[in-house]
Amino acid sequence: MIGPYAYFVWTVSFTAQLYVVLLSIVRGEFLRYASINLYMLAVATASAAQFITFVSFGFASSEYIYVYYYSDCLLTVLLFFAILGLYERVFKQMEVSKHIRATAALLLAGTALFSYLVINKNQSYLGSRFVVELAQNLYFVGVLLTLLLWGAVTKLRETRARLVHLILSLGIYFTANAAIYALRNLFPSVELTKALIPLVGTFLPLAWAYTFTFVPEEARLAPARVAAVHR
């Protein structure tokens, strides 16, 4: 039976996910942030599927594990494209969108190939192990991409406050998930990671909900704050 902690975390996360999308629709900003909104819709759908599976079969069931890891892998790929959307916003004036998309496609394909080669010898568990390995590797790639994007933002002295908030949130989220995967590999018997996974999952929708609610599109960071944030 689902406990109060799991129910509370799921409720907060699911509400924040839907809130981000509905707020964008009400404000007429859905298409402006299409990749982020599509990701939030996908996360809400996956959260509902995971919750139903969890209640029906339990946390340790093969059904829940299957739904969780396959949806997590798909969501990580979608979040990968959300990052690309932010890349295009940062480099919009440089007209390098085609190069960004081509590089991203190669990076995604390379990550998938690397993940396949890592687990290729485990033929009996190829499907499930590939999904887990791919999701794990994509989190680490996400950390790298976000760091590179933050470096570009720093170099270009980006002043758009909302964009800075979105990128910072992504950086924290990817780093936290990559750290959890690393801990699970190093200490597979530690139960703490099971509690941390859903808790970390609430961070990004809550951070984006805050950003879209309280940071206007036209808001700009003052020169002194730009220097402090990018330092």
C-alpha cells in the first residue's frame, strides 16, 4: 500500500507538471517553450502510469520496474531535446540551429551505441539493461551539455533572467540524477536512493513552475547580478 511520503511527493510533482503546462497555455507561451511543455506533459503522463502501476503491483514488482525504467529513458530523451531548445534560444542570433541539431543527433546516437556495447554480452537481459544503461548515460551527457550551455551563457553575458533560471534548474536536476545513479552503482543495497529518486523528480517541475510564475519573459538581470551569477 502506498505510504504518505510517496503519495505526497507524487501529488506535488504531478500538480507542478500540469501547472507549468496550463500556465503556458493561459499566457499564450506554449509554443514559445514547446520542448519544455511537451516534456512536462510527457512527465505527467508517465507519473500517472507509474503511480497506477505502483498502487496496483507494488514498488518491487517487475511491472513497476518495467514501467519506471522505460518511461524514465523516454523522458530523459525528451529532456535532452528540451536542452536543445534552450541551446537554440541562447544561440538564436548566431543562426547555428542546424549545427546544434546535427551535433545533438550524433551525440544521442553515440550515447545509444555506447550503451548497447556496454551491455551487449548480457543477451538475456538486453532490452531492460539497455534501457537502464541508456538512461544512466543520458543523465551524464545531460550534465555535460548543461555545463557547456552554462559556459556559453557565461561567455555571452546572458541577461535574460528566465533563461538563466531554466538552465540552472536543469543543471541541478541532471547533476542530482547522475549522482543517484552513481550511488546506486556503488552501493546497490542502500535503500536511501529509493527515497531520493522521487524526491529529486519533484525538483525540476517545481523549479520551472516557480520560474514561469515569478520570472517574466522580459525580465533582465542587472549588470552587477549578471557578474555575480556567472562568477
